[in-house]
Amino acid sequence: MSTVSGPVPATPDHGAPPPADVDASGLPGSPADAVLDLRDVHRTHGTGPAAVHALRGVSLVVRPGELVAVMGPSGSGKSTLLTLAGGLDSPTAGEVRVEGQPLHALDRRGLARLRRRRIGYIFQNLNLIGGLTAVENVALPLELDGTGVRRARRLALAALTEVGLSELGDRFPDQLSGGQQQRVAIARALVGERRLVLADEPTGALDSQTGEAVLRLLRRRIDAGAAGVLVTHEARHAAWADRVVFLRDGVTVDSTAPLVGVETLLAGSGR
Amino acid sequence: MSIRHGLLALLERGQMYGYQLRAAFEESTGSTWPLNIGQVYTTLSRLERDGLVRPLPESEAGQRPYEITDAGRADLALWFATPISRTDRPRDELAIKLALALTTPGVDVRAVVQTQRTATMRALQELTRLKYASDRPEDLPWRLVLDAMVFQAEAEVRWLDHCETSLVRHRPPVSGPSPISEAVGRSGEEARR
């Protein structure tokens, strides 16, 4: 894992730094345990002089138990990165792999199945379905994937229990507070055997205490073995990640090294 | 904050001797403010001189406890009642450093900003990890100290983001006096009139 330190080139035109992670074997192919592997990914919208280069060669590896935060100003490419990671959009160049599977090699059905089974999304806009109860909302992706209704409900209840909402499963979204609705959305993102959680400003308009509770939940799920990418412009939220990657104008300009211990902090806190 | 008021607050709980005070001080600041025993005794002797604490007879083990006096209680109450003035805080070295970077030839200001942002972000991650590990009810005072540091670090990152945005829009003057020297010149002229 490379650690970028010291001054970084300030012009946005410098080439992307080397991939944040390189397979230990040095051979082409995913690092054996990578859940998400972005390789020199580019995404351009439009063509000719009007072309917008949203991403210009970003590489990122996320392993089980690892939460990576992506920070950057509006237009830096962070949401594009998330939609590519989730297979909701395709790169113009480069490759995206989820659990070793190159997404471009999957047909539409295969991609849809991977998205339903292995990837969980948490968006700022919750996308809960108003006509379904909390438990039905959470069970929906499983049922769409062919899981029997009873089993889907059982798994959904387990996911709601994990986020502390076991008592409220039969309520409709408009009967829940903002924080509770967000926890339903998280339960839906975590239900079943999802290995990759993609979150875009998941704490949205929540107050700081509720937002923190949401991040604690996400952190706990990651610690239990999932992998996650958290897109945010709030430093306080990004701080829940193991690694923070800074995007500017479609390239990564820096990243924090993975955390080792707290001794450095305590030694240097007399500032 | 002063060590002086920290010690007074601890003595308000009950009499203590030097080593106990040091341990209690570090515990209440989550070890983020290490004290050496010399600082404790120096502060105690000043507090005694000012009549805010008084020494009690030595124990058999040779330890001399101190207790807070009524004057000490009044001083402590005043401290709690008075907001901390921003001008009493140390000058912000980072702000001064960036201002100098901007006017020093050959310095890559955006690199200075990003290096600082990465370092502050890293500190923020470590603070958050400490918070994650301390969720027992009795950890509340410690968590609030951590939260204060979290919000300060967050403010620093936001300010750095703001600096970067300003730098992108910044067009350095090609020649002529800087706005600051112009302003100084103008007020000097006004003063002469």
C-alpha cells in the first residue's frame, strides 16, 4: 500500500499517482482478497471540446474489513467513482472488479444479480418505497433476487435488528423519523450477504448525534468483514474510515496512510 | 486553560496530594495533557501563596495532601462562569504559515494546504477511533474532550478547503503595492491630514 507523504504536486494536470495498491505478486490480476479493485479508471462524459473528464485514471483497492473514504469538492469525481464501483455506470477506460469479477465481462443479467446480491448502496436520497413497510423495503432486493418471501422477511428482520429497529419493522417510512428512515436504508444495504457497501453522503441532513450513530453502524458492519467506500465532503464523517483518499479534478492527489495506533496523536496533542 | 484551575477543580472533589492530583488531571483530560509532578508542585505552591489552597499535615507515608479554601472556591466559580477569551489562546501558527507561504516566492501553497489537510485528516481519524472505542456511559467526560478535538480538527480541514478554493480563484497582482500596503498607506495619509 503506498503512502503519499510530503508535498504533492499542486497543478491538477500532473499524472495520477501510482495505484494505491499493487498486487504483491506484481502480476496483472486482482489482489487476491480485494473486494473492490478499480484500475486506472477513466470516465468521460460527452466528446470533443465539450467533453467532461470526470475521472482521469483512478486506481483503488478495498479489502475486507476496510472502509475507504473519498473526499473532494463538488465536481472532483467522487460520486462518479461510486457509480462505477457499483456497476451503475461503465468506465470509458480502465477496469472495475468486484470480488475479482471484472464488471465489463458480465452481461446485463449477471451485473444486475451481482448488484442485488453483493453490493449495498446507501444514498443521501434514501429511496425508500412509501407504500411498503420498513421490513418490506429491506426484504425487497432479496425477493427481487428470487429469495422466498418468508426467508426474505426473516433476513430483513435480522438486518433491522442489527440497526436497532426490530420493533418498528411494520411501520411505513412516513411513520419513522429521519434517523430511523436512514437506518432502514442501511439495513436494506446490508441485508443478506453483501460484501461491498457504497455510501454517498449517508448522513445527509441528519443531526450530528444521529449521523454518528449511522456511521457507527456502518463501521461495525465493515469490522465484521464487509468492504466499504464512503463518499463525503465532511471531514468528521470521513474520519470513520481506515483510509481517506482525496480527489481533485478526477485524479487522486493524496491519501492518508492506514491507521496504526493512537500513540502519535497522544504524543503530539500539546499543540 | 490553566493547570491552576484544573487543580482547583480536582481539589473541589476532596483533599488530594501531588501524585493523586497528577493522576486525576491526566484521567480527566484523557492523557491528552500530560503533566509532570514538578508542574503540579509549582502550581500548588502558587495556589498556596495566593490563599486558594492550604496544605494539611503530612500522612505517615510522608504525603502532604492539600485542600481548597473558600477563596479558592470563589476563584473556581468565577472561572466556570467566565467564557474563555479567544485572544487568550495561542496564535494560530498554521494561519500565519499559509499567509507567509502565499507571499514567499517559490512556495507551492496548494501543496502546503494538501500536506496539512492530510495530516489533520489523519489526526481526525485517530480521534474518531478513540471515540469508537469509548462508548461506556462513564466515558462521557473523555468523549466530550475528544469531540472538542474532533470539531477543532474538522474546522481546520474546512478552513483548508476554503483556502484551496480561494487559491484557485486567486490571481496574484503582477506588480504594484499589495492591498495591505495600499491600505496601510491610505490610513497613513488619512492620519496625516
